[in-house]
Amino acid sequence: MKASAIILVLTLGFAAAVFAQEEAAVRPDAVGKDQVGKKIAVEGRIYSNSKSAAGIHLYFGPDTSTAFQALVQAKSIYKFEVDVAKKFDKRNVRVTGKVEEQSGKYFIRVDEPSQLKVVAKKRETS
């Protein structure tokens, strides 16, 4: 009986941890200097993408010069086993990780597939 109680407690604890990870996400246009260095979730639409030596840039806004971005690092692309640019382009995405800033642009470096996922579009309420 004690073993089943322990398993139940562990299962509930795991479920609570997963639920806690799904806490409210920040909108891409709300990311700024206050979030730099913090691990957060950002959720929004991927408007476009580009490839560079650093990896694949997923832009959460129409203006790539100012949009928040998720940077899937070149050294980690193989972990995804899919075409990252195609899978996430024009989709609603949640990215989690530490916010960084370079030349006034905010981004999260993505090293693991678990950091990026397609999510349902949130309905606007009035």
C-alpha cells in the first residue's frame, strides 16, 4: 500500500511540475531589458525566418530588424529531426529559455527541441 501511495505522490508532483512550466507566456513585443538574463516563455506568431552561420532565426514580428526572435543554434539543428524553418513558419509558437540581447535585439537561444513548440492560437476576448 505504501508503494502505491508513493507512486501517486510522485505522479501528482510530476504533473504539477509540468503544469507549472505552462505558466503564462510573455508576448514577443513585451520582451525588453527587464527580462534579459531571465528564463521565460514567449508565445506568438512566427512571421518569417532566415538562416545564418549562427543557425535558424525565427522572427516573432513582421520587421526582422526589430522583432523578438528564437535562434535555433546551428550546432543543435540536428536534434530537431525536422525542417525547423518549415515546421514553425507562420505558426503560433512558444519558446522557453533565457532572454539575451545583442545590438538592441532580444532573443532566446534554442538548444533543445523541448524549448520550441507549436501552440493553439489564443482567442481574443472582449
